[in-house]
Amino acid sequence: MKTLQLIASGISLMIIACLASALLVGCAGRSAGFAAYKRGDYPTALREFRAEGGPDGDFAIGLMYYKGEGVKRDMREAASFFHKAADQGHAGAQNNLGLMHAQESGVSRDYREAVRWYRMAAEQGYDKAQFNLGLLYARGDGVERNRREAIRWLALSARQGNSQAMKQLKLMIEENR
């Protein structure tokens, strides 16, 4: 039961941690939009991201809608931009769509869709998606509960330094003793 409680809180924590840091990771400081965003000049950032387009630009705009930075907070609009980026293979956007489906944020709650998006990002090596996919396997949300698959995905995430995955693995091992 402890594991399930940690899993439930882990998903909520991952949403906050992922979306709070995702813009920095997703744009990696490569654009004028990112420079404006870092300065807090959201109107310029939004304009630059729109001009940039592509998966990074769409992802960044999605985050701005998700967080309400420079635009009115709008989860549906965020999901729309994440979807554009995700369809172009953006792992951060794929992970965020998984999170949104798991939490019913701007889209319907659909754990199978969450699994689908997490898997796409996880297979690209995105540690947050590997962690989230591992949690769903541990709980059996959207997939058949499978401890082996949960451990596999959590271990992949943990190997990349994801401390939440490390904690979850430790709990699962201790619970089995």
C-alpha cells in the first residue's frame, strides 16, 4: 500500500517538476524566444516561438499556455500545442501529453493515452517519461499491472539520475523483502 501512495504522489510531483523545468530542457537556450523567456519578456518570447515554429517552438508555446505566462492559462490550448510538437517527435511534449491525460488536465482522463504518449517519449530515452511509465505499470493504470515492466522503466530512469525513480525502486525492493 505504501508503494501505491508514493506512486500517486509521484505522478503529481512529476507534473509539477516536469512542466516547471521542461521549457529549459526543451529549448536548451538555442533561440531568441528562449532568451526573451529567460528575461521574463513573455510577449516577445511568444512571438519568437510562433515565428520559430517546429517542435521546440510549439512545445514552448504549450508550456506558456500551461503556466499562463504571457497568455491566459488555457489547458486545452496547451494540449493542442503539445500535440503539434509531440506529433513531430518531441519527447518533452509527448511526456506532457501523457501527464495531462493521466491528470485530466485540458484533455480527458485516459490512462491508455497516457501510456501511449509516455512510451513514445520513454523509448527516446526521456527519463521523466520512463519514470511515469514505470508508475503506470506498477499501478496497472492503462496497462496490465506488471511489476517487471515497472522495474524495467524505473531502472532506466534511475540510471539517468532520476531521484524519484531511485526512491520508487528502493520502495518496491523493500516491499518485496
